[in-house]
Amino acid sequence: MGRFCPICGRENVNFVEGLCEDCYRKLNPLVKELPKISQLTFRICTSCGSVLYKGRWTRKFDVIKKHIQEVTKFRGYISKVEVGYIPLEPGEHEVQLTVCGKAHDAMSSEYCEEYRVYVNLIPDVCPTCRSVIMGKEKALIQVRYVGENYTKDDVLLIRHIVNQVLAKSDEVQRGAVIDIEETEHGIDIKLTNNTIAKAIASAIHRTFPSRICESHKLVGVDRSGRPITRLTISIHILNVKKGDVVQIDGKDVYYILAVSKNTIYVKNLKTKTNLRINLNDLFKRKVVRLDVRKSIGTVHHRNGKVIVECEDGTKIEYPKYLPEGVKVRVVYLEDKPIVIEEEIVPA
């Protein structure tokens, strides 16, 4: 006598633990236990839409879908789990769960099953939005310029850096920056989030030759008696760039050959010597950018001499070898032309 399924009586089919596949599937669904609504209850910010997940507010909304997969108990081999659309608004929502796989390795092929789970989103306001609503400033970045005052281009660059950091941040971003204010002495950035404040300050520090320091100020206590502090990050930027001519302490005049994070490389226009100056040393000295005339000179070899002929017709006999035909930078100090041999200009 052949084998048959004790439930439906089918014969000559694939059997799994003594049952036909259909009956085995009915008794052994791919999901052993669906999560309860208490396991799928989250707080959602009614202002920015961020979700509180494992103690942290985030705008990565797929964490809810990942959590559903983590807390659902499966059976057998699971090849795919798809979580349907979840409306990101307060309330109780029915969500479709599609599970594919095999309840037992002996089954002939994979299949999919559909389930329903319920997600409860409780209305709340995240700390960042609450700070904005209350006008609460938690951090201040003070950008100050050494050497020269800032320009509109400097403000635009600072704003661009701020936007880049916000776009890449894992923190709840909307409202983190309360204001970017131009002051007489620099730029102030007011924020509600210390983590983002530090990230922005670090990005500014990496972009400019600068020094940075942090301080905390006690501004009050909360209802529990715990101290409330405000973070202040001061960034002092040396507002010079390659090609500038500067005077330091009202004495020596330098042409800036290059600027790095911690060092500037200069040429003393009086002694014609090249130097490296530590950035920290410059912050202790008076640096003034000079508005000097600049030109481009073309190198010619005539009668065994190196002649640099400037755009205005000035001819300079240069004591060192320079290749014929190259163009070099020329600056005028007290109307005297000085060749910057390190600055060969591309043709």
C-alpha cells in the first residue's frame, strides 16, 4: 500500500515529515510568531517626522521596517522579507508583511506568504524641534578672521559647509541651525544640537588655516536641578591665501607661496628668502594684507642674460636661470618689481 497524507489523503506527492507539502505548510507557516503592537510602538515627531528608535531620534525611517523583521519569529529557510508601506503619521497602522522561503528543507520549492502587523506611532516632539520651538540655543560657533575682515564669499562658503554637514549627518537635521548671523567681527552660527555643532566646526577647521577651541558656559538648571550648559566653539581663521602679500607686525613683507592647515610658506620680498611660518605663531602677531600691484612677466634669454619682460613693458635682469619663454609672477613693492620665481604661470 502506498504512502498517503493522513490529513487530506493525497498520494504520490512529495512528503514532509509524513504530510503532503500543502498540509505541512498549513500547519507550519513561515512565521511562527508575529510581533505584538506593543513591540511596534514608536514615538514620531509631529514637527520634522523623525522617529525615536532605541533611545535616538532619527530620520532614517527604514529602522521601523528593519525592527519588524528583527522581532518577527520565522520558521525554516527564509529567502526574503518585505515590509509594506508605513504612513509616517501618528496613529495605528496596518502594515503588510510578505515572507518567502521554505518551512522545511525537504520541500520541493520556495513560496511566499502574506501577513499583517500593526504599527503604533505616538505623537511627540523631538529635542531638536522642541529647542527650536522654545528658541533654546544649545551651541554657538563663533567664526573670526585674523588678517582681514571677511567677505560675502566667505559667508557663502561657510553656509555651504554648514549645508554639507547637515546633509551627511545622522542626526535629526531640520532646525538644528537656528541662525547664521553676520557680525562686525565675524560669523556666528547658533544651533540646538551639540553633535552637529562639533561636526560643522570641524569641517570649517579642515577647510581653512585656523585654530579651534571649545568652552562650556553654565546658563541655568533644569527642573531636576541638573546644570544646563551652552557649548561655544571659537574658530579663528587666518584670512590669507596663496598669492597674497602680507606685512607682519608692521615690518617684513611676504609673498604667500602656499597655505596648509598648520603652516604657511612665504617669500620675504626684501631678503628674497623662503620661510615656513607656524600658524599658531601668526595668531600672536599682527598680519595685514597689502594691496600691491601684480603683473605677469615672460622670460627671455638675451646676450647670455635672463630678462623678465613684464606686461607693462618693465624689463628685469634676473640673476638666476629661468627657462626661456616661461611666464612668472611679478609683484611691485614700493614700485620696485620683484620676480616670484616659484610662481611659474601656466601658458
